[in-house]
Amino acid sequence: MTQDDRRRFLKSGAAVSLAVLSASGTRIASAADAVPPAAPAKSEGATRTLAEYVVNARYEDLPANVRKEGTRTLLNYVGVAVGGSHSETIDRAVAALGPFSGPPQAGLFGRRERFDIMNAAFVNGVSSHIFDFDDTHLKTIIHPGGVVIAAVMALAEYKPVSGKDFLNALVLGIETACRIGNAVYPNHYDVGWHITGTAGVFGAAAATGKLLGLTSQQMVWALGLAASQPVGLRESFGSMNKSFNPGRAAANGIFAALLAQQNYTSSEGMIEAKRGWANTISTKQDYREITEGLGTRYEALLNTYKPFACGIVIHPAIDAAIQLRNENKLTADQIERVDLRVHPLVIELTGKKTPQIGLEGKFSVYHSVAVALIDGAAGEKQYSDKAVRDPQTIALRDKVVATIDPAVKAEQVDMTITLKDGRKLHRFITHAIGSVEVPMSDAQLEAKFADLADGILPKEQARTLMGLCWKVEQLSSADQIAKAAVARA
Amino acid sequence: MTQDDRRRFLKSGAAVSLAVLSASGTRIASAADAVPPAAPAKSEGATRTLAEYVVNARYEDLPANVRKEGTRTLLNYVGVAVGGSHSETIDRAVAALGPFSGPPQAGLFGRRERFDIMNAAFVNGVSSHIFDFDDTHLKTIIHPGGVVIAAVMALAEYKPVSGKDFLNALVLGIETACRIGNAVYPNHYDVGWHITGTAGVFGAAAATGKLLGLTSQQMVWALGLAASQPVGLRESFGSMNKSFNPGRAAANGIFAALLAQQNYTSSEGMIEAKRGWANTISTKQDYREITEGLGTRYEALLNTYKPFACGIVIHPAIDAAIQLRNENKLTADQIERVDLRVHPLVIELTGKKTPQIGLEGKFSVYHSVAVALIDGAAGEKQYSDKAVRDPQTIALRDKVVATIDPAVKAEQVDMTITLKDGRKLHRFITHAIGSVEVPMSDAQLEAKFADLADGILPKEQARTLMGLCWKVEQLSSADQIAKAAVARA
């Protein structure tokens, strides 16, 4: 398993301890001053090149598969943002900010309050990360959707924009965040930054700057003001501060773009300059990741969506359990025992045998396999406090036996279910559902969305909302989506 | 000259090139993972210790000299914030944010607009840094006043607070920002961070959290949310983005405190934890700077105020010129020539012989000495475009001869003025006015204030405003200061 694989698999639900990452977290002698002085001509700097690309890129230039993946990212984002909207985290944020918000310019997903666009973007960005169930750009572990879409959706309610232009801005925002992330990953992440908020802020600035019609010079300044406002440390994982980060990055990006629109200046090369963002915040800088293949290679195509509300390391086992359950119409009472052969990390990170609260369930491969067999799902509901205390679930999880097998890769699992009637069912998973190799289908994304919206929006409204997401490109005004995502009075 | 001296003297007006700092900017092998695991008990961590100190510290505990210096910092802050309030930078920021601001809770210094407290704190924080004429904690080059006071003053307009409590919060905010700065300076600054915004945000959070009456636990969270929102890179110096940094740090600090007040959580030890702020953002961490001597040693006492609106490196020459001018009632037409023996840095940084615009005048020891001899001052007016083109000034600056003398320290100057009548006037400056050793007098602070407010507030209002600052401890409500600092309708 490479270091990169390790990082991805460690990436998990609410609160995986990242202590095991320490070995790779050592900062080495910095390139801050060893960076070739290079002094590229103004027009060649990464900041300027990226700014000009974003300003000039047209919807018509987007390949069909990119438009499609951007639309899937949108649908997934809306689902998770609605799903998190009634958490205690959001209740507290709304209580704190309500008295200070500006005009009711943009709705809070799943709720009735309306805030000014920056405060709304903050709340809707936080919402999307509550369950750690949002999209993931696996190359960098950035969750681009929450930052970028929270920002452009709030702005779209204030300043009307066609669905086509909206989708274009969304894709450009993801492109900006992920390319800048690529340039500094993994060193930047290893040292302690929550890259979703530190690289994400550029995506929010670029996407909203695009919708505001910034000139190239203004876009350079917007990126500079974004560089001045990185958000988030990994140390905050396990607290409400984790979800804070994409939300604040969304708001900061809008703040940067609005100032730049009024010609509030920044420096020319804030990303790549000697004392700029990348040199200050990371010991690795590869600016080709930012500038090469713009308009031909799209990071949006590498975005993935989690099918299960827990760390990726257990996803293969859940996938196997659901497949065998569905194919054989299994019920819990038929099952004698479940044997798993797993990569060592599965036990290291998710070996909790008797979880007591929902959050602990996310760190139990035993609980996860049990709920997958019983419910055919592993969403937020399957990780509630009630779920981990359910007698039937407890009885089944006690029948799950996991054995370490170093020959099994981290993205794999080997599962054998022995039934009471003596039959043995076997499944080997090479890549779990939700990976780049085996992406979630549109129908699976819809099922995830419906599950998240259940209890928050009426079923019919949820269906309408999904429909609007799918046909974003045909909408005359993208704010129809935001309008359909709020609770009705 | 030590590296530290060098840094301080490099610290300058609007746009000193910091390129010469490069030699000291190299990041060395990080302590991020070499940090002793230590795992102090919860109550011993720097974040918790600092939070408990801030929550429990009372106005009555402040020594008289600390109250006095806090009051001087307040007066200086109000002056520079009023002075910068009609700059193009502020006009653009106000135009950008006006449509999104919340209720008119707090005034913009020197202006008529009222914004919600976070947007007002942003603008008033930016204002204070426009001329780079604000206070300086020389140990760290932090400008604590702009960040901390912009935040507490805006909050004081929303939530009434006595002058005593206001001053206490102000001092605690400075304490917090500067102590955290001490813990990571100089490595943190050298690598590229604008420490005023990265350490300052903690000061704004602590000071506003104090006024909000946070519990210790909430204060820990406020500091954690502040740690997640560092602001500013040195690369932005020379653009409007520099002034942006203290303003945004002020707003971010309030944002953190408001959320914490609603029990929006963060981690326990965001400053000192292994993956916390100090390890992520710096290669040096000395937590004793944060925790030792709380309540007995005050960073506020180390705050200084610039008498002249230019880089500190020219201050000795200006000081000498003004002293000789005033003592001898000199006029420009009496002067035959002016000879200076100066430290090499004076020529390196401010050797511009024929400045064409006001900003260039700040990098000309010749222009600076000329205006000091003519006007007895070197404030913003003496660095206007008009001032550098004034024929009398040009004639006199051409008579100034500066010679490098390595025996002269950076904080010194040796000046000899030869008069047309043959007399020679001599002055050797050991420490210029405005240093810790030779602080500005209250009267000098008032003169600076009056000069900054001139043309923005009526003279009588400026006098009233100064009076309110001096007697802050007797005010029943601190918002009287803010109310007196805005333009009348």
C-alpha cells in the first residue's frame, strides 16, 4: 500500500484518528527559498494563467462527460446539504449568525431561514460536510462540492444566472480548487491543513468571480484575496470545526470575489510567488498541476461520491454484504456466520466490536456489515445511536468474524457468508462501489439523496429537487434549485 | 545588527521590499513531528491555560501602567482608523460589502455608513492599516490594535459594555495575539505569513469572547475556530491586500467568538496540539511564551506607536531633523547643507534621491529629512504626491547628503546641519522617538491623531474623540467612542 493509498483509506467518517499518519507528516527542508527564482513573465505565472482560463472558459467548451459529472456533483451536494441541515451543528450556527446576517438573499437548504449570500454559503457549506458523506476528489481528499457549490448557489439566488453558466462556474470552481490542491498535495495535507478549506477557498472565489463577470486582472486579485484566507486544520477533526471549514471557505471565496469586483487589489502572483501561498503553506509546489492541460483535462471527472456514511476502508465489506443480500434476498435469521478476509487497516481503524453510540458504529466493520445485511444500506440512519443498540443488529454483528490477510488490498475484501441451511455465499470485491473504477450509478445517487432528504423535505419535493438538479443545463435560472431545496413555510 | 533588529528595521511603510529578508526565510526541518508528545493534561495545554486566563482576568487586576498603555493604544488606533477611512481602499471595500451587510449595528470610523459588527470590524480594521502608521509590537512586528480594537469596538456598539470592561478586553486581546505571536516568531513570519492577521485573529476572538462572557470551554472553542482562520501572506504587501489582513482577522475573530457562544465546538488544544496551529503554521513553537507570567507580564507594555508615516529605518534622521529645527527655529532658507552618517540599511532601503510620487517619498531619506525640516513633521501629508513635487522641498532635499557609516547602528543617526551663516548644528540620536526606549509622549500622540483626523472630522469633534479615548475607564458605555468617531450626517 502506498502512502497515497494509505491517506485515502484513512480518510473516513466523522473522526478517524489520524495519528497513524504521523510518519508521513514530517516537514522536510523547505523549498520556500530553494524554489527556482524563475520569475516568470507576468502572463506566465500560475495565478495569471489560471485566472485567464477561468475568465475565458465557456460552457460550450465543456465536454459532455464533464457536464454530466458536474451535474452528478451538484445532485450529491444538494442531497448532503439538505441532509445535514437539521443537525445540532447547523442549529447552533444559525442561532449565532442570525442577528448579524444581511438581507435575506439566499435560502438555507432544508430550512426556512434566509441569510445574505455569504452567511448562507457558510451554513450551506457546513451542512454538506456534517455527515462526511460529501463528494471526494480522491487525488487530494478535497471535498470540492461543498465549498464551490455552496458559494455559487448562494450567489445565483442574488444574481440570476442560467443553468448553463451555473454549471460552467461550478466545474471551473472544482477545477481551480483541485488543481491548486494537486500542486501542494500531499505535503500540505500531511503537515496539518484541512485541504478542503485551504485549496477550496480558491474554487469558491473563482466560481463566484466567474458569475460576477470579473476581468482577468480582477480574477487575479480574487485569487490573491482567497490565498490570504485559507481555512482549517486537521486537528479540528472530530468536532464541529471540521464542517466549519468548507463553509467558511465558501464564504471567504465570495468575499474575495466581491472585493475584487470593486478593484480591491492584491498582488499579482499570490499562488506561486516566492512568498506566496504555495511556498508559505506547503513544502511541495508543482505549478504544472495548475497550468497544464487547462480545458483538456478535467479534475471534475475524478470526483467521487460516497455510497456509505463511514470511512472508505469499510466500503468493500459493506458493498459485498449488500450485493450478497440483494442477490440472494437474504434475511438476518438465515445467517449462521460471516467471514471476512481484510487488509490490516480495516481492523486497525474499524475494529470496534461493541460500539455504544452511532459515531462509534462508523468505526466498526462488524456493525457496518450487520446493518448492510439487514437494511441493504449504510447511510446516516444505520449509524444512529438507535441503530447500534438494536438487538437484531447486535446479534448479527456478533456473527461477523474478520481476519487479517496481507494479500488482500485495502480497496478489496473477501467475504463468505455461511447460512443456517449450510449454503456458503462468496464475494470478492476488487473495487468497492463509489470508487473511480466503480462509480455510483445515477440511480444510486438518487437513492442516497432520497434517504438524506427523508424527514426533512416531503418526498415529492425531494423528487422535484432531484429533477431540477439533473436538468440544470436547461434551467433558465439556476436559483430554481435553491428555491426547491428549502423547507416550505 | 541581529536578525531580529534587521526584521524590525525592515518593517516599514506601505511597500518596503522584503526581498532582502530571503536569507533568513529558509524553513528548516520541521518540529511538527519532533515535538515532544508531552500530551499535557487538558488543563495544562496552552489553549486551555490561555482561555482560562482570559475568562477570569478582571479589570481590577490590571496594573496602572498597563491600563495607561492600553489607553494610548486605543487613542492611536482611533486616529489611524479615522485617518485611513476615506482612502480608495476603504471606498472600494464599502462599495463591495454594502449590499450584503447585516443590520446597521456599528459605525465605520470617519464615515456615515453603518454595517453589521463583522463587516464594520473588517472595514475599521482595514482603515487602521492603510498608512502603515498603526501600533507595532516590536518583538513580533504584530500590529495588534487594528485587529483587536476594530473587533471589540464594533461589538461594543451592539452589546453595551463599560469603559473598564472594554479596556480590559482590549488588553487581553493584545495579550493573546502577541503571546501567540511570540510563540512562533520569527520562523512563522519568515516563511511568509503576515503575522498581524495570523496571530491577530486570536486576539480578536479572545477580546470579543471576553465581552460576550464566554465560559472557559467556549473560549477554548473560540480560540480553536480562530486557529482555523489565519489571514494574510507577506506576498500581498504593496497592495490593498495588506490592509485587508487585520480587517479580516478582526471579523474572523468575532465570527469565532459568536459561534463558540452558541456552543459550536472545536478541538481542545488547537494552538498546541500535534496537528494544531503552531505546528502547522510554524517551525518554531515556544508555548511558555503563551502560558508563563500571565497576569504579571504584559505584552501591551511593549506596544509602540509610529510618529512618522514611513519605515522605521528613517525615523532617527527625521527625529534629529525635527529636534534641531524646533530648538533653533530653523527655516529652510537658512540651510546650506545637511550631512547624515547612517547605517547601511538606510541607503539600501530608503536611498531614493528623486521620488516622483508620495509613496516613493517614504523610501527617500532625503525627502523625509527635507519635510521634517520644513514642516516639523513626517505624517501622511508629508508623503502626498503634492509634497514630493513641492519646489521648496525638492530644493532642500538636494542639499541632504547621506554617508554610510558602519559604526552607526540602525536605530541611530548622526546629523550635522550647516547653516548659511556658517553655524553647524549637530545631533546624535541613540533611539528615535517612537521606540520602546523613547516612547511618544501623550501630547505627540494627540498631535498625530489631530493630523490624521484633519479634513475628515471637524477639529472640535476630533478633540472630543481624543478626550473620550483618554477617559475610556470612566465611560459608562464604551460605544461613546465609536459614536464620536463617525462622520456626522
